Amino acid sequence: MEQKIAAVIVAHNRKALLTQGLTGIFDQTRPIDRVFVIDNASTDGTHAVLQDAYGSDERFVYVLNENTGS
């Protein structure tokens, strides 16, 4: 049975650090199967940046929530 690898990232108004981290995750030697970004209602344009960069990647899952903290 092949193992699956996923990452879960909780974010709030850190689009530069988030995109840097996602680049590192997607550039791993063992390709990741899924990345979940839980956005706690960022107001810095995070959604638009991520949609442009990863919106067409089926491994990328974006969830927008109210800011409930980590």
C-alpha cells in the first residue's frame, strides 16, 4: 500500500511567508499528495495570491474560515 503525504497549514495575513513555505513543500523530493491551507480570514490578499499560484493544482485545497485561531 502506497503511503500518502499531506500538509495542513493554518494561516492569517502572512501571504509572503505562506507562498515561500508552499514553494518548499511542493519542491520536496517526494511529491506531496495534498496541501490544505486553512485561511483564518486573511485581509492581505492571501486568497488571490494563492489562487493565481496554485488554483489549478489538484493537490492544493484552500479553505477560508472566520478567524478562530490555530
